[in-house]
Amino acid sequence: MVSRGFSPTVITYGILMNCCCVRGDFSNARRVFDEMLERGIEPNIVIYTILIRVFCNDGQMGEAEGVFRRMRKSGVVTPNLYTYKTLMDGYIKMGEMRRVFDLYSDMLNHGLHPDAVTFATLIDVLCKMRDLRAARNCFAYMAKFDVVPNAHAYNSLIDGYCKAGNLPEAMHLWVEMERCGIYPDVFTYNILIKGLCDSGRLEDAKGFMEKMDEAGVLTNFVTYNVVIDGCCKTGDMEKAIEVCSQMTERKIEPNVITFSALIDGFCKKGNVTAAMGLYTEMVIKGLVPDVVTYTALIDGHCKVGNTKEAFRLHREMLDAGLAPNVFTVSCIIDGLLKDGKIKDAIKLFLEKTRAGCSGGKMDIRFCSPNGVMYAILIQGLCKDGRIFKATKFFVEMRCNGFIPDILVYVTMLQTHFQSKHMVDVMMLHADMMKMGVMPNTFLYRVLSRGYWENGYLKSARMCSEHLMEYGIHLPASGG
């Protein structure tokens, strides 16, 4: 264009920058912007907003803010709603939710009125922060600006209530949505179906699939995957396969998520043969297993005592360039402990969590431990009578900021009682109270029996009295 004597305009540069953004070529988008400035062409609102989007997509929020400030200082170009929305989206991706609301306040202070998209964004952020009251207030606040809620705003709020387990309120919003003439879309139905599945209401979820058909809303792979996953989690594998068949009848091909859910379901039922059959089928279909697929298979094989196959799958996973996550490693450690291979379990834990950074880059073979991994290891060591090793990992768990659950405390208390480590028992019990872990009847039973058997009768009686508050009366032996 330039070689033929044509001079590019601000519109030309805007189109070029947008094309670079769509392709994810952020460095070239920046180069186009710099060239435009060199030619003495003043950027307009579109150019500035595209550049802010470039930096936001690349996670460079400082640079994005710099462009935003430069825009305002220019005195020629004023940020509009879309500019603010672009910057808000960038902060949402970075998880900096408070800054989103700072921008919203700044927007109002500069005389801009939020639209339905802005409100939907704010509602979604508040729901993700689990502040449903504020989200509902924000939803109601739309009327002040004469903004009519759109499907996105309703969907965000419905999703928030579903995730909070408040299905009645989510259903109420769905009815309200239809009453206001806003037709629920596939996202609305998928959110509600997932909410019903998560609550174990599979029949109601399937009823909603029928409602989708009646409303002329086409089911998609997400709809079917949600229902299949729900069936798998309740152990109804026959129904899961039936729904999968319906999926293929609708010409919707099962994907990696579908197969992973089915594999996990069969593994949890102890049917690793069926799980491996599905694994073979997905590979034949050209689908590439992911971390979730491998973790489900590894867990399944460990649970049936086949740690050899679990390790083979783990090696295959690494060879495929997949990074095992903390759940993958936890499954293998659990399998080794149940197989009586205590030293191998400790060795694996140390190898996977202690070794590993090379030249500043994390090796995919390693992962950071979480509370679940520590709990599995501590309980396994206690069951094998290795209380000193268990205590070492317990202390490390606490130092790393993880709060043990009541099962970990109970397991360690039982082992200390068996070893007659009464000082350790008292310290552990006090630590549990300090950490705010609420005692239950099972804990009081363990304490009462342990104190009684070790001759600490006063402490045993105190625990028995706590049990009586629950309506449980122990025999004189403390039992």
C-alpha cells in the first residue's frame, strides 16, 4: 500500500492492530502503533482501546494503565465505556477484582453511565467473590440508570446462586427472566442443569434438557458433559453411558471431558477394565488424554492395588509432556501406602515436592504439595505406626500454612494414645482448639477411650460429659 504511494490513515492502523490482536500477535500490534506515531498520526479512541487490550491480553497491566493515563492527559481523546470495560476485563483475568471496582467508580466520576455489559461484568465479579448480596444489589441498581438486565447479567447471578447451593433463588431468577421477556439461552440452561447435577437432582436436570428442546434451545456438548459427569459422580454408570449415546445420536461427538468423566466414574466403581477400554477408544478416535484423564486412571489402578500400572501411566503421562498435578501425585502416594510400600511413598513425596527448579524453570515432574497430599501421607504413616515420621510431616504441613482437618488430628491422636505419648496428645488437642477445628462425637470418643485406657480418668470423664451433650452415653470402661 505504502509502496504504491497510498498513505495509511488512523483507520488503516486500527484495522492492522485489531488483526494482530485477533491472531494473538501482540508484539506486532505494538510495532504498528509505534509506526503510526512516527508518521505523526494522532491515535483515536479506537486505537488507544486496542492498545490497552493488547497489554491486557499479555498480562501487562502496568503498561495498559500507562496508555490509559496517556489517553486522558492528551486532552484530545477521552476514555469511553468500551475503554473502561477493556481495562476491567484485564484486571479480572489477573484476579485483581478490587481494581475493577476502582475503575467503575472512576467511570461514574467522569460522567459515564454503565450499560448492561458493564453491569453484567460487575455482577459476575461479585458472584466470583461469593458476595451474592452485593451482586443482587448491583443487579437492582441497574434500574437507576434505566438499564434493562440482559441474559449475561441474569446468567452471572443464576450461576452465583447455583454455586452457593441456593437453587430455589436461581430458579426464581430463571422464571423472572422469562417473565421479563428475556429468553434463557444455552448458557442459562447449562448453568441450571449443572446446579441440579451438583445437588444430586439428576432427574430434574434431565427435565431441564427436555425444557431446552421445548424452548427451541439446542443442547451442546457442555450440556451433555454436565449430565454425564453428574451421573458418574452418583455412580450411575449405566445412565451415564445412556446419556452419552443420546449425545452421539444428536451428532455431538464426545470430547476429552466426556471420556475423562466416564473413565473417572468407572474407576471410582472399581471397574478399571471398563475405564481402560474407554481410554483405548478415545485414543483411537484421535483424542489426546489430558491430566484429568491420566489422574483418574492412576487413581483407579492404585485403588485396586495395581501400583505397577499406575506408575506406567504416570511415565506415559510425563512422556506426553503433561505435568502431573498435586492430585495425580496424591493418588500414587495413597496407592503406595495402601500397598504397604511406605518407603516408596515417602520417597515419591520428597522427589515430587522437594526437588525441582532448574534455571528458574519448574520441571513438569514436580509439584507443590497441598493439604490433601500431606493428610494422605500422615494418615498412612500413622496407620503403619510411624508416629515420629508422621509428626515431622505434620509440623511441615503447619509450617506451609495448611490447616489439618479433624480426620488428621484424630488419626494422630489415636497413634499417640497407642504409643502412650500423653504429652503429645495434650499438645495436639490444644493445637486443634487453637486452629479452630471443631470437635465432633468421633473425636470425643477417641479422646475418652484413649484417656481412660492410659489412666487419665478425669480427662476421660470430661470427654464423656461432652458426648452426653450429644445424647451419647459411654459405658464405664470409657468405650
